[in-house]
Amino acid sequence: MSKLSEPHFQNAEAAREWFEAQRWPEGRVCPRCGTVGRSYATKKPGVYRCAEAKCRKDFTVMVGTVMERSHIPLHKWLTGFYLMASSKKGVSAHQLHRTLEIGYEAAWFMAHRIREAMREGGLLPPMGGEGGIVEADETYYGKVEVQRPRRKRLGPPTKGGKSGPAGKRAIVSLVERGGSVRSFHVAVADKATVQKIVTENVSREAELHTDESRLYGGAVSHVASHERVKHSADEYVRYDRRPGGTVRIHTNSAEGFFSIFKRGMKGIYQHCKEKHLHRYLAEYDFRYNHRVKLGFDDLARTRMAVKGAEGKRLTYRQPH
Ligand SMILES: [Zn+2]
């Protein structure tokens, strides 16, 4: 915890300078009009005025980020970012409330805003380009709050084509072998939904690895090839000898991700409303995509989350 004794985690002024250096490494950019390097400091520390004749507006480093209009001091924000970026399983609003000495509601809002900063935004490149391997798998977590009318015949097909668990929240994740994950909370895990997710996120050159679930049938035509492991026959890794070398066919990366997610959710977040599930997924995706193995330490991961705070705003009226 030595990091947290550094000044930018301890006082608001130092934190503001830290945030400013992160956001404006090459000179201040007016978040109102986008003009670069044409603003000056006002008498109020941290408040700048745009010198552009058409703009002339005041701004701070928080404008246009998830922190906009927050009354929480910036060193507490930075500590919140750091704690959520560095804790493997996440940090509860209750823990933020006690550690940062802010109200519980403020802590709850902060946690959700940091999750929003962690969410990958914009157009993402397709996964598994140049013949890379993408694993796809589904899992179920927590009960659905509003029972959806059940389909006439059966619920979502899963392993071995059997009916999926009724009344549980379905999650589909794609994991690039040795790379990043993208998770989706879906209303129903069915063929059409999975096909759409694969088509929108996976390269046509990719090799798709799944278990024997029928869910992936529709996605097969999108990718270069599709390999399955037969979990029902106790097959977890298959070694496929090819001219270029042996390829391991499995979905262990996706399953590993699900296990981190579920352990964290059970241990830290216990009660997660269904409407917020996608935010928690974004948080776990973020940490997985900036893990140590990919070259990110706690501080680098914190910086990436802070970077993502820009251009995103969340306005909640009430917690829960
Ligand atoms: Zn401006």
C-alpha cells in the first residue's frame, strides 16, 4: 500500500495536477470547443478559461469525464480508481465508503462511474484477426428479476443441446487466446443472439473454439474455421497437429475468466441488479484486458481506467 501514501493519493491539489498531466500531456485542450493550448488559468486553482473568441468558457480537468459535477475531492477519486483497478475481485461500495470516508451513496455512484470509465467504448477492432483463435462460451449468473415468458418448446440450449437454466441471467464471452475478453449480458442465450455477437466482434479470419453447444451453429459460417471440445465426453483440451504446429483446442481461457468473475461477484458484490450486470462485466473485462501478463501493473491499469473516464458521462438519479 506504499503507493497510496504518495501525495496525489493524499491531497486534492496534487491529485488535480496528476489528473491534468494524464489528460493533457501536450497542453490543455478545451473540453467545450476542442481548442488545443489556448486557455489560461483563472484565479481559482484548477479552473481554466478558453481563450478562443467563440468559446471563452471555463473548464476543469473533470469536465467531460465521469467525474464531472462530483463533489468528491480528486485524491479520493484517484484512490477509488486505483483500488478498483488493482483489486482482483473488485471493491464494494461499502468498502469505498469506509476507505475513502465518503457517504455510502457517493461511494456507490463513484463505483459505477469508474465502471463506466472502464467500459471499452467506440469501434473496436475485430478479435482473432490474421487467423487468431477466439474462444466463445456462455455462463449463467444470478436470477433474472423479471421472468420472461418462456418459449413454447424450451429455454436456451446449452451443453449437449439441453435446455439452459430457466430464470438465470445469461452471459456470453469471447476471449482471444492470449489476449482480451469481451463479455455480453444477453436476454436469452440463443443461436441468433450468439451469431450476432460473433459477427459483430470476431474477424472472418479467426478460428472459433467452443464446446459442443448448439448455440454456436449460426456463427460458424462467419469465421474461417470452428473447432469444438466435447466436454460431455470429458474432453477439455484436444491437440490438433497441423503443418504449422500443434494447436490446442479448448475454451479454458473463457472458463478461467468466468471463474474470476463469479468468485468476485459472490465475494464482493453479492447483490447486483440485473440492469447493472453489464457494468460489472465491463469492470471484470477491463481488469482481464489489462492484466499483468499483458504488461500492465496496478498503476498502468489505473492510468488506463482514468483515460477511459474521458468522453463518458453517467447521470444517475438514484442508487440501486
Ligand atoms: Zn473552448
